[in-house]
Amino acid sequence: MQMEFVRKMPLPQELLRDYPIGEEMKRRKAARDRQIADILTGRDERLLLIVGPCSADREDAVLDYMHRLSEVDAQVSQRLMLVPRVYTNKPRTKGVGYKGMLHQPDPHKGEDLLAGIIAIRELHTRILRETGFSCADEMLYPSNYSYLSDLLSYVAVGARSVENQEHRLVASGLGVATGMKNPSAGDISVMMNSITAAQSPQEFIYRSWEVHTPGNPLAHAILRGFVDNFGRSHPNYHYENLWELLELYEKSGLQNPAVIVDANHNNSGKRYLEQVRICKDVMHSRALSGDIRRLVKGLMVESYLEDGCQKPGEGVYGKSITDPCLGWEKTRELIYRLAEY
């Protein structure tokens, strides 16, 4: 085996012991878990809005964003439930480049995974403590989920991971809302199979333990568009796409039919300003059909303090160093508009 074993990482229970959260934070997180579950199961008619940076690259700018978001949340919470995106792992198509705060807690320095594990736990903890938000993160590495299990209220399984057996099985035991994205090639049946696996009881090996899971009834679909064989982006958020997904749900017998529409990625062709129009289009589809309204439980928007993106090292505060994001002023306006539907 051509691996250099650098150092042994702490067990999740050791990190949770050394970086604990208080009882009030636990209660707040549990309450938000229940609210999200109520939305996905139809007991709460509010719309989920999963919103935030493509990648959480620096603590100060992310916290600045979250404090601004909390001020808006107080004004729209009767119509929307805001779940901040705090994505601390960044999948890379070619396996190279910036891989998120987990790998590089300081994007200007080299990789340090021990410092990264601590940094992402401290970031999620500060957000919960200072704003009351429990957040969404991507489960890029299933074995690392346990380091954040007491902090996250929403988990996404990405387009590159959704076909992976381990991701599907671990999703079956998370106990919180878990979105399964359609794969980058766009095969919706793959996503539906992943939801079936995640909703089913499973037995497997996890972190050197044989484990049993009850199945996760809150596993659901995320539509994010797809790429064809020529590298061209195609959307799958249109009214017809939503009806097709609804019909697949009806045939599947899955629990709690639900979808979150990702307004960026291949739905927008990474043209970040298109996210505003796409959100409006989806809301129009919900208005046209009660069935579509009951299916579409939320939207996902990539947003940061500044419009667009930059290369690592350029140093613009609050501007994405990965995919381009909608800036704060446009995001705030979008949130207010969505709350009026």
C-alpha cells in the first residue's frame, strides 16, 4: 500500500468532548430539526431556503454573512425557513485544487486535516451559538459526518457521491433531512434509487463498527441540472421536470415525496445571476399546481457577500473562491420576494 500514514485522527466522541455545545444549543438544533421534518412531511407549509456560500472558505466572512442572514430571518420566518449552507468540504471533479475548509482551514496555506476538522466544528458551533442557525453541509466523506452530527440539521449528498454505496447506507442512519442530488449525467433513476436505499433499514460497517440503521424517511430529491456528453449544461427545474419527478415518486412508493430545487450548478449553467429567475420560475410552477406545490419543499441558492467568484489568493472579502455566488444585496432582495409568494 503506497500511503504515508501521517497521524491518527481523533475519534468523533473525543472531538465532541473537547469542543462541546451547550444544552440550549442542543435544544435549538433539535427544534430546527423538527421544523425541517415538518416541512418535508407537509405538516408545515413554509418553504425551505437553503442558502449560503458555495464553500465556507473563511470564518470571518462566513460569520458576517450568517449574522446578516439572521436579521433577515426574523422578518420572513412566517413564510420561509432559512437553512444556511455552510459547506466545509468541496468536491473536485479532477481531484485537485481547493477542497474546502476541512482540507485547508487557511486557503493560503497547505492542507492540514486535523486543524481542518477542528476548524469546521468551531465554525458550525459559532454559527449556532451566535445566530441560532443549525446549518446544512455536504456529506462528502461519510466517516467524517460524526464530527458534526450534533450540529447539522440538513445534509446533502452530492452529484458525484449519490451513486456511492457508502453514502447511501450512511444516509439511512443520519436522523436528519438528507437531500440526494441527481448525478451530474442527469439519470433521475439513480437519484431515486439512492433515496430508496437511504429510506430503507441497512446493515454495514461504519468507522470499524457493524451498525444497523432504521432508514431515513426524510431522504429526498435535489434537482441540480446535468451535463451532457459534450459538456453542455441542461436544466431540470422546469414544470415538466417536476411533473416527471412526481410521477416517479408515485410509482416508487417512497415516503414523504419531496424535492429541493438547486438554482445554481447546471440548472443555471453556473450563471449565478440566473438563480433569481430560476427561483421565480419554480415558484410559478408551484402556483400553477397544488401537486407541484406539495412536492417542491424548497430551493437552494449559492450566495455570499459579493457577486461572482475569484481565484484563491486574490483576497476579496466575502467573494467565493469556488463557484460564483449571488451577492448579499441581491440575495436579501430575493429572500424578501420569495416570502411574498
